[in-house]
Amino acid sequence: MPNLALPPHRIDVCLSEKREPGMMIFNVRPGGSADRIGDLGWILGLNQAGEFPLNFQFDVPSQDVRSLANGNLLFSQTSVGLIREVTWAGKPVRQWHVAGKYQDHAPPIDSIEIEAELFHHTINIFPNGNLLLLSAEAREYEDWPVDDSDPNAARYTATVVGDVVLEVSPEGKVLNRWPMLDLLDPYRLCYDSCSPYWQARGFTNSNDWCHANAVTFDAADNSIMVSLRTQDCIIKFDRGSGELKWILGDPGNWQQPWSDKLLKPVGKLEWQYHQHDCSVTPSGTILCFDNGNFRATPFAEKMTDRESYSRVVEFAVDEDAMTVEQVWAFGKDPEERLFACYQGGAYRLPQTGNTFMTYGGVCTIDGEATADINNAFAQARLIEVTPKKEIVFDMWIDGSGESEPLPLSSFRAEFVADL
């Protein structure tokens, strides 16, 4: 993994003395109209001074990246079904592959097999070293609507894709499996629940019912949180029993018994929509990147792409009272507004309390904001702000000025205190 040219970018602000000491590591990959046809990817490390001491480039797109307790890096290449552990110098340590991606050809030599059809979006780690992954399955449901935007839509027997949370040992054994279709209402729809996302990924004529994109472990109570994009919610369930603890999101369209698990808002709160990258902050609150698509649930009027905005939002949850309070947000004020219709991340930094934000897929058509990912030009914007929302770092990943314009995006960023 040689160090090669950086992706096209520009740094507009870098106030090093106000930034968090350490390094942010993140991926860059083709995005928007190039999302499934691009053949390159980067894992980058950005330090406090705005320099790039880490630069790995690949001939396949990279995806999520995590820092391990042993000092190594763990990153994924979902298109080829690989998870790789490397040193900071890029030396391979271990590699895993999902069996479903290697049915017709041999896996890489010395790779550890995981018995799963696929994994997607994020990777994470339990404190004991087990992998925390997302997979997917398809089931058929009768009397399912053909359209999530029409209250009078026809009904049919539908193929519904539900995400599956996996706990996997370092040796590749699947230790726990938590299907979202068993945990939530398979008939509850949000906008995009009928989208064809999974059809290009091997699930014929299917519907993208929940679209998990982040999963994280909460050691405080041995539980797991999952971000479900096309359910417009974050959920928490017990790792031991699998019991659903709560649902954080717009209360629209939930039926009993799931409605009994909804967190009730306290004070002025704006729900998140199509969110990414939920995490627990050092103070125990919940942080996520609120992409903001539609800002409504069926069958309320959708917000237009031109009006839409993304934000980072922090929630405080009282599990005894089953309430949620919005305690901090960035992105709604006019001078902050930017719409990143897909991908994205939010990380609360431990020393300064700054927040590092990844506007991962800022998509436009002829300069206008859009959620039409497949036909859009994509850029990414990475921002660090203080608790009082002063911007101390601002960088665009922007391939628009290349001789052949290059749409690029970024999934999320991870913090490393030092090398």
C-alpha cells in the first residue's frame, strides 16, 4: 500500500491551536454518479496542522475505518467483501472475507472466512476484540405497499430486505445474530423504504425497508445501538437478551407494541431523518449525523431538496423516564446550512469537546442540491467546530476542477489520539 497522490481537496480553515490534538482518519471514494463504478479509494490520516501523514490508496473503494486498541487500523472494502487490519506503515496483519462474496472464486490467501452473505456500510469492534458488523437478509411479506409515498398504493407480496447485526469472533465465527425484521415492525414504512437500493446488490425486486448504516456498542449497559436510515430512527437493544430498549425518532406510523418503546421528547427537539453514524459521547449522550432527507414521514409533505439541510445533533436520553432531549446541534442556522443527502459522520473529540463532522455526500446537479445520488456530482466537506460552534477546520474533498471531473465522497471519520 504505497503512499500516492492525495485526492483533490482544499483546506479553507485550519486553526491548529484550537483543534483537537491527534489525527482524524477517514476514507475517500467515488461518490454520486460514480458510486458503483469507481475503481479507487483512499484511507487518509489528517493531523492537527492539516497535514496528511497517512495516505493509503487502493484500486477498489475503501469504506469504514476504525482504530484498534493494539494501535493498528481496521478498514473495510465492502465491494469485494474484505475487512483488513494493517499497521500504520500499511503492513498487513489480518484479513477477513465474507463467504457470500467468494462462492465463484477463491478468497485471498490466508484470509479468515466469515459465514455471511455480505457485510455493508460500517465496521466496529467490541471491547473484547469481537467484530460488530452489518449484514442483510431478504424475506417475503404479503399485503405490502408498492409505494411508500401513496396512501392508496396497491398491495402485493413483496421481497423485503432487513439488516442483520452480527457479532463475529476474531477467528471468523458468528457468535450472535440479531435480525432487524424480528425486532421491529416489518410493515412500518418511511420515505425510501420501497427504494431499489438492494436490487443492484443481489436482492432481486427487493425493498430497502430499514437500511442500517451504523452500529455501535454501549459498554455502560451491554447494549447495541443501530442507525436505520429508511426507518428514520436509532434503536437500542440489549446484547444479552436481544430485547428492544427504545426507539429514537419521529413517532409517525409506529404501532403497538413498538410505539411503547418510543422516546418522548422533552423541550424543543427536531427529529433526525435518514441519519448516519450514531455514537455515544464521553458524557454519555448520543451523537449522530442527521442527513435530513425529506424531514417527514409518510404521508406528510416532504421537504424539497433545495430546502433540505443536514446537521449534527446531540441527544440526551433518560432511559428511566423514556425521554429524549436535544442538547446541541450544528447545521440548521442559515450560515451553517448544507445538504449531504447520504453518508456522513459525527465524532465528539475527548480533549477539546470539539465535534468533527463529515458531510460525506454533498450531491448536486447543475449546482443545485439534490438527493438523486445516481445522477449527481458528489463532493465531501469535513468540518471541526468548537462547543460554541466556531469553525476551526474546514476542508472540501472536491474533484470538480480535475481535467475529468471526479465525483468523490467520504463515509465517516475516526479519531486517533496519537500514533
